[in-house]
Amino acid sequence: MTAYTPRPIDPMTLKDLRTADDAGRRMVPVTDEEGGAPLRCCLRRSAPGEHIALVSYAPLRRWAAATGAEPGAYDEQGPVFIHASDCTGPTPASAYPFANAPRVLRRYSAHGHILGGHLVTDPSGFDQAFMEAFAEPGVAVVHVRAVEYGCFLYEVRGRLRDH
């Protein structure tokens, strides 16, 4: 069991993204012939034959709208894969999703401003990296991102043992 909670894109946001993404574009579903796309709705890789879509998503903008933060220039949007229709969401996992490659943990303040980042190269290093991030004064949310393209994978807001 992980000490921190990876958060997928929430169901209401997914409903919005399936109508029009954060860039205002209509969703275009495709059949994933090969599988392996990192799905942000259920935090797993797609299986061959699943119907998925690549949509534009602004995670900090949506978090800021819910919290009253003003991220200013730190607001960004980028591509994410989701199921083209409702899915069951993530299943409980014993590890952090998509930990099979180096990841950057980007820290944000309650105002939505970047407070720093941390490169995690070993899957066993996530708990320690999150502990260090949330020990920093002012860290409100952490985004986990791919190193090679900078894509948003998921966010973490707090520890399981605190809930």
C-alpha cells in the first residue's frame, strides 16, 4: 500500500472532457489497436481494443478553480489519454501508477505557483519524495509528470494515513 494517494481525473471533469476538452475541442474516440496508453481516468495502461481518446487537459487550472488559487502563468494544458466512455476508475494498487520510468514530482503552492520539483528514478523512492514534498511549507499539491515529454500523469494531495 502506498503512503500517498494518486488521484485520477475526477468523473465530473471526465464528463466535461468527453464533451469538449480544455482547449475547446471535441473528443475524437479511437480504438487503441496496440494498447499501452497511460489512461488518466483509471491510472493504468490501456489494453488492445479499448476505445480511448487523447484530450487536452489543464490540471492546475481545474484545481485552481476548485480552490480559488490564481496560478497565472503556471496554468498550462497538455495531452492526456482517457477512456472514450465511462470507466470504473482506478483499482487499489500496491504501488504508484506509471512508476516504470523516471518521473518528476512538481510541487505547487496553494496559490498555484511552482515551488520546485524532484526527479524520482527509482519506483521505491516515491513515498520518500512525497514525504519531502509535503514537509515543505506551503506545498498544497504535487503533480507527477513524465520526464521525456513533461506530460501530466496524476496529482497527489495528501497521505492515506491522514484520511
